[in-house]
Amino acid sequence: VTALPGRRAVFGSIGAALLVILMAATAAFSPVSLAVTRWVTVQVTDNAVEDRYFGDQKQVLSNGCAVWDAEVGGNGEIFALQLVDGVIPQTSDVVQITNNAVTDYFPTVSDDCFIAFRSSPVSSSSVVVLHDWTSEIWRSSGVSHVYSPQINDNEHIVWSQWDPAVDESDLEIFLYNGAGAQQLTNNDWRDNHPQIADNGHVVWLGEGDIADSEVFLYTGTPDPSALTVNDHYDDYPHINNAGDVVWVEFAAAGSGAIMHYDGNTPETIYPAHVGNHYPHINDNNYVVWEGVLDGWQQAMMYDPRNGGSVYPLPIGSSHGYY
């Protein structure tokens, strides 16, 4: 499940054809609305195709725009649903965004319900497309392969890309800034997993070799800065809308520390421990990640108040599965 506090979440496919949405609803149980706040699990697709959700994509936002892709007639197509507080969605509310002879997949959505996704017009290349639910408003150009598009609430998009005519192992980071695309990196590293904040800052992972990777940050200046410069394997960078960044620093095999950058100096907010993975930071600087406690897989949370504290989730539990 991917979610931030106060936001809805989208589950992945169950079997071959289900997208399950966990939504906040109000009122007593009825098809239209309910009067006490509660969580309701709703099936919104029921068909003969595979509806897919990808955990590293931003696919549901606070105003209830959910997006996913599905295999239809041998091609990937983009689907969307706009949720309304207190209203239980129906399968008839689902909107098919694309319907063509190419493969469209990996959608991501902004708070204004603009959608960015990867499209493969031909088998040897792919592009990034920006769509407003009605029509396509921009697409990247050139013959290349693109990965991991991410969109912010200004409809700016970041992605990683490589030129098959040059070197498929050399991924670079690109940014659509509302006017056009610009290349943020040009090096021998494998730059991937970009994330973009609403303030325009971009973070990504640069992989030099299997033993060393670094976290990089672009803040609008011509040259990105390295947040990490070490011999360790840094991984899983994530940025909030204020530009704070978290990641895992693996100093030893399987043992990683949770790191936080607040715009000044990187700091350790949880010491190295086996099983620390996938940190996420919200706009109030709360951090959650997958950890291990007493030998059990465990969701962990860093509370930034009063100097910072770490709790297992649910709070008070020592064996709560994430």
C-alpha cells in the first residue's frame, strides 16, 4: 500500500482483474454516503483484463484521483477514477484515458489530476506523455527508452532515460519544466529512481557500480549536488514537497541507517540495522520505513517533534507487520 497520512491508498491487482481502493468515507453504510468517518474497501474494477498498480508510482492523491494501467487487446491502456469524499465509487465511474494501438503504462498523477505516463509507440523506444484526462498536451521526443516518470502538482515531470544507440547502461535524468524538456545529468553513472517535489527540487540515485551509489539533488541551479559522498551503497531516496530528503545508507551488507537531509546537513535519524528499507517522508517531516524489530518485519515511524523519536507501527506494538 502507498499512502501518506490523511490520504487515500491504492492496493495492487488481486488475481487478474481487480483494483481495490481503500478510501476515507463518511456516514452510515449506504451506496451514496456514510455519517461517521471510517475506512471502506471498495472494488472498482470487475473485468477480464489485468489491472495493474506499481508501488513506486504516485498513483493516488489527496483529492482522490487514482490511475492505473491495464492490458487491453494486447496493449497497455491508462485508466483513471476521481473519488469524492463520502461517495462510494462504482465500476461505471472508471474512465479510460487512452485507447490506441500502442502500449501505455506506469501512470502517475498530480493533485489537479494531470497524468504522466510512459508510452511505447514502437518496440524499440518509449516516450513520456502528459495528459489532462481529455487530451494529450505534451510528449517527449527522440528515440530512447524512458523509465519511472514522476509528476508534481505543477505538472512538472522527471524521468530517467537512455539512448539505445549509445549505451543502455547509462541512464540520465530529464525534467519537463512546463515549457520543454531539459537534461539534468550527463555522466557515466546509471542515474535512476527520480522523485520531484512541488517546489521543483529533484532527487535521484546515481549508481557507479554494485558497491557504490550516491544520492543527488537538483534545486534549480545548473549543477546537481551530491548529498552523499562515501564508499557505501546509498539507496531508496524520497523527497517531500518542502525539499527534505530521506534515504538508506548501507554501510555493511544488509545493514542500513535511515538518513535525513533538511537543506543543511545530512543526519542519521535511525542507526544502521538489518532490514531498513523504503523510507518515505511526508510534508510534516514524519518518516516511515520498512524495518525489522525482534526478528519481525515491522513498519517504523520517525516523529520529528521534541528532538525526534522512533516508534513501531502501530504505536505500542512490537510485532506489527507493515
